[in-house]
Amino acid sequence: MTAPSGPGRARQEAIYRAGVFGKRPRVPTSFAELERRARKALSKRAWAYVYGGAGEGATMAANRAALDRWQIVPRMLRDVSDRDLSTTLLGTRLSVPVLLAPVGAAGLVVDDADVLIGGGAADASVPYILSSQGSSPMEATAAAMGDTPRWFQLYWSRDEALVDSFIHRAESIGAQALVVTLDTTLLGWRPWDLNLGSLPFSLGIGIAQYTSDPRFAELVDARLGADRPRRDGRPNLDAIRTLVSIARHHPGTFRENLRSPVPRAAVETFLDVYSNPALTWDHIATLRERTRLPVVLKGILHPEDGRRALDLGVAAIMVSNHGGRQVDGAVGTLDALTDIRRVVGDDPTIILDSGIRTGADVFKALAVGADAVTIGRPHIYGLALDGRQGVADVVRNIIAELDLTMALSGVRSIDEIDRTTLRPASAPVD
């Protein structure tokens, strides 16, 4: 007879064995404590950007409430000594149905944030969706990931040649899917940032994909030729700090950047072109001729949008409300997933983004109809506490809890997680 195996027990044992010698986890295993410690570790600007949602935070609350409306119903006396957490997503075999979500401007947390996140994803053996608003060039992040699968998230620019350049670079780094974000054609009303007057991009943070791009360099050169940046009056201390931040985050040496008009022109060019409020289904249709990568549409919340996306031939849809950061009072993602799955049927690939915090949350999402989930804020909190290792530890903790939740609920594989493992919180058990 062999002892029960799996990542849950292995993670528990590693932590308890270290505890014998007085060592405590640097990254807390509960989400509430993880968030509390991360807040202490982050600057006010970084905390506002990472934690803050749209408006009064109603959509963030709706994500939590939607998960809490479902309860797991464990079954007993089943042999769960071995569990299989693996799954196949868009043709790639994954060890777990979990990906790291793209989070823009993580450079607010630490320099080279995306390289550290990508490395942490590789250490935990989960894919990372590289962000268009990354703080490290995608090539550097891909190098840190080795053979670990990576996807690329595309913000559709106002400049179509820049869109093509990003797609080409994503293909070149071995991205296995193109994730087009639909819900951020404009920035939502975000009081946490607005009350600080804080937009990381205006400081040169979160635009590394652009400043490393040849097409973007052409746009900056054109701007410099047509309208060289002006020095508007005598700079105050805050303006000087902004220029220092821009110079520090732009490619090249800090001293050269301080003297050059290029970094400031790059920021202004980015602010002009990075999002496109004219984006329509017609733009998405052009991707058939522009990329060989499977296309995932991120930001789908309405069943009819889900149906239309699939009719257009996309490989998957990602149910997301941008972590509650775009529209205050929007539908919770698990509720939206339920509605969409009812309309599109069982076959299409659906990924749930926004609101996942724990392994139990992952279990519920899979049971309701998700094929996989993404993890957003938690991995950034891990980054704040312990860099690359912190990212990996957050992911390992979530996976460990998922594994143990499966075992303790009588479930031996991802395929066995379905609606029969849940009940609505207010419903009686049959």
C-alpha cells in the first residue's frame, strides 16, 4: 500500500517540515493574509493600481458573491489516493487547468516584473499570458520561461502596423495563443488611481512592449520630426520625478535618457495609440489572415457575444470583467460563465478570468463549466512579497488546495469535476 500522493500533500509536508525548524512561509497560504501583507509591502501607487477596481468596487464584490453562491458537496468512500490534475487546452497538455493572467504595469511592484512573473510561472509549471502592457519586453520574459507554454495578450492599438508587429513578435517568441482583450478600449473610472493622480504609463511604466518594438520606434521618430516635445514652463518636483521615472524605464542608459527627448516622446506616443475605442467585430475577423495562432477573446460577458465570437471561428473565449476594473456594477464572472455555457453548449473552450483566489474557487469554476482559469492579483501579491519565488509559491498553494479539495470531495480527475459536485447555496441536497 502506498501513501496518498499529489501536490497538495507535498506542499503541506514541505511547509510543515520547515516549521519544525521555526521557518514560516514568506508567502501566506490564505488569500486574506496574502493580500494584507502585500498591501504593507507595496507603495500607495502600486497598491492602488493592483488592488483598485472601477467605481465603488461593486463588480469586484460581484465576482466574490458569484463564487459564494455555489457550495461543494463532498462525496465519501471513494479511492482518491491518486489524482490527475492535468488537462488539454487548445491542443497543449497542461499539468493543471491554471494560467497566470496578464497584469499590466507590474513594474510598479518591482523592476523587470514580467521576467520574474514568467520565471515564477515556469517554476510552478503553469502558462503565463504575457501582457501588452508589460514592464519587460516579451522576448526577455519568454527567455526566462524556457519551454513553459506562454500566450500573448494583445491590446488593439490605433496603429494597425503596430498590431501586426506585436502579433509577429508573439509568434516569434513561441506564443501558443493570441488573447485579444476587448474590454479596455478606454480606461474605466478607477478612483483608487484617480485620487492619487496616478497613471503608471505616464511614468514610462508598463510600456516595455512598445519601447522595444520597431514599429513603435517609427511612430516616435515621426512624432519627434513633426512636433518635438515642449518643456512647458519651469518644472516642479513632481514633474522632475516623472521625467526621472520615464528615463529609468526607457531602454538605454539613465543619463542618456535624461538628456534625450525620445523617452518623453515615447510616453506621449503610447498614450495616443495604445487603445482603440473603434474596435469592432470586423477587426477581429481580420485575424484569420494576420496570424496562425489560435485566437482567444478576453472580456466576454454576454451570451450573444460568446456565440458571435465562436461563430467567427475563435479558438476560445475568456469570460472576464477585467478583475472588476472597468465597469462598476457589472455581472460577476461565474454568473456570466453560467449564462454563456448554457447558450453555447459543452464543446467550446471557455476560460474564466477575474475573481479566482483559492483552489476551492478553481474547483467551483471548473464545476460550473470553465475549462481552465486564470490567476491575477494573487500572483502579483506573491511578486510583491518574494519576487519570482513568491509568484511560484502563490501558484503552488492554489494548486495544492485544488488537489486536496478534489481528494476530500471524492474527485480523482479534472474530468470528474462537474455540476454534480456543487449545489446552489440556497438549494436542498437531493
